[in-house]
Amino acid sequence: LLNILSCRLKMARGPAFAVFISVLMVVTGSLNTICAKWADSLKDGELTFNHPFLQALCMFFGEFLCLVVFFMLFAYRKWKWNQLNIEGDGGAIRDLSEGEAPILPQFNPLIFVFPACCDILATSIMYIGLNLTTASSFQMLRGAVILFTGLLAVAFLGYKMHKYKWLGMLFVTAGLGVVGVADIVFDSNPHDDTNGIITGDLLIIMAQIIVACQMVYEQKYVQQYDVPALFAVGLEGLFGMTILGLLLFPMYYIRVPSTFSTDPEGRLENVFLALKEIGGNPMIAVALSGTIVSIAFFNFAGVSVTKELSATTRMVLDSVRTLVIWVVSIPLFHETFIPVQLIGFGLLIMGMFIYNDLLLGPFIRRSVLPSMGESSCNTCCLSLWASDSLEDHEPLVNEDDP
């Protein structure tokens, strides 16, 4: 009776919960980038807040909160299992429990040190790039991760990808080119630094190479241990927060050009100045708190979407997030609307859909190919859109960054 009631409750909450976590993922994912850009636009006196490494530290702290949530859920499941498995003088009652007692996964946590280091480098570079370019371009250029993950998976993991995935990567590359060129050629704001925009866009794309290395490593070494997603994200947050926290001290003594730091003394990261600016303008603390909370809820929602719905649904929602960031950034940060970027955005989305075999591929296989009959064109299309080869493997493309 309890099992039937539980199943009915799950069925009843199904659609509502799916909508809730989907909206939560889009909202928190959008807020993460918006809060980061908001912090970059705030001032304390004449100084604009420009501390990408401190912002990256806040992001890792948000990921670390996922570890706290994981252990809270684990403790609850352990307590619930103990309540349903009562041992007394007459023996044990185990009829109401499902499966064995919850246990922590057995693996070496140090396997997450390398991906955490990749995350530190990539996130810090992306925040530097975000400081130099617009929030919308930042979000769209992050789509380059598909391109680099696919290439690295083929080169180092020996994957043989479907031909339609190469087509999707071609569309993504074209979209990135349009977005980057539009940033430079069609920007009419006289206050924008063209060299800074070019540098920012290139830094964001370079960061995607590091993200791709992280994903390929995780797929090769981490997935074999079957680590729960919240646990994995939390461990990377813990290691990233610890390592980057220690690196802030030597960064104080490293001097860099003014393009990468607006610190009066040219320091790579001046945490003392950052704390002074936060004290002088409390809204900076609000923006950083938004980064922490949003990344924590974004990771939780992303894991829930993947578990309750599918990884492809998560990718579609992430595309919606890109659109939301673009629409909100124009009035909020006074970005210039560049119509040509619509073409770039469309190419990026088309490439992501083709790469992940959504809508277009299934439609062609279901409706177009059967009506073409036997012809050389049909054979060519079948070769391009075929998806049933046992030799093909998909590299994992997943976004848990800002």
C-alpha cells in the first residue's frame, strides 16, 4: 500500500516538478552570468570592481555548497533507512525498506584535483574575458566548448563521432565567427575598447579549450567510479576553493598590464582592495552573493533536470538561458543591440541541436529519408544522419560554470 501511494505521489508531482526544475535552471543559470557582470559594473568611488579571481572563488564556494547538500541528503536517506529497518529482541523488520543501507561511493577523492585545477584556470580566464566584453557575447562564445570537446575526444579518447556531429560543430564554428566579428565590426559605442573586446572574446574561447580538457578527463577517469553528480560538483568546488584561496596570496605580488587588471598598482589580484571596495559599496557583496547562490541552485537544478528529464533537455534549457541573458543584458548593462548577432545565435543553436541529435536529425530519419526512396542522394543523407552505429560514442558536453 505504501509503495502504491509513493508511486502515485511521484506521478502527481511529475509534471509540476519537471516545470519547476526547468524554470529554476534557466533562472539561476541566467542570474549567475548577470550577477557576475553586475559586479563588474559596480564602482567604489572611481574604481570599478574588477576581481575575476575573487569572483571565481565565490563560484567555487557555491559549488562547495552542493557538497553540503549532498551530505544532508545522504544523512536523511541513512536516517530514513534506519527508521525502516528496526532491530529488536524479536529480530529485524526489513519489509518496508528498499535495497541496502545507503553508503558513500568508494573512490579516491584526489581524482578531482586535476579537473578542479582546470576549472580554476578556465573560470578565472572567463571572468577576465567577461570584464572585457558583453554578457551576451560571453554566454554565446561559451558554446565553443562543443567544438573543442569533440576534437579532444576524437584525439585522446579514440571516439568515432557521427557525421552529423561534425556538421553540428561546423555550424557552431560559423556561429562563433559571426558573434565575434559582430562584436568588433558592428559595435558603435565610442566608449568601448575594441582591443579589449577582441582580447575578451579570445580569452573566453581559450577558456573553452581548458573546459574541454576537464570534460574529457572526467569522462575518462571520473565516470568509471559512478560518483553522484552533486558529490562530484561539491568535491571540485572544495578543491577549487582551497587551491584558489591559497593562490590569491602570490597573485597579490604579480604585476600585469592594465588590460587585465584595473588595480592602481597593477596587481593580478588584490583581495585587500576587493574587500575595501565591498565595504565601500555593499551592492558588490549582493552581486557576489547572487553568484554564490545562483551557481549552487543552478548545479542542483541541472543535476535534477538530467535525472528527471534528460541531458538533451538540459542542453535545450541552456540555450534558453543564453537567450535570456542576451535579452536582459541589453537594457540592464546598456549593451548595443547588434542584429547580426541574431544570425550567430541561430547558427550556434542550430549547431547544438544538430550535435545533440535533437529535432532535425530525428525528423530527417523519420520523415524525409523514407520518402526519398532508393537513390544516391538517399544513401548520402543516410550516411550523414545515421545514428545507430555501435562504434560511435558521444563525448560528454556539460556546463556547470558561470
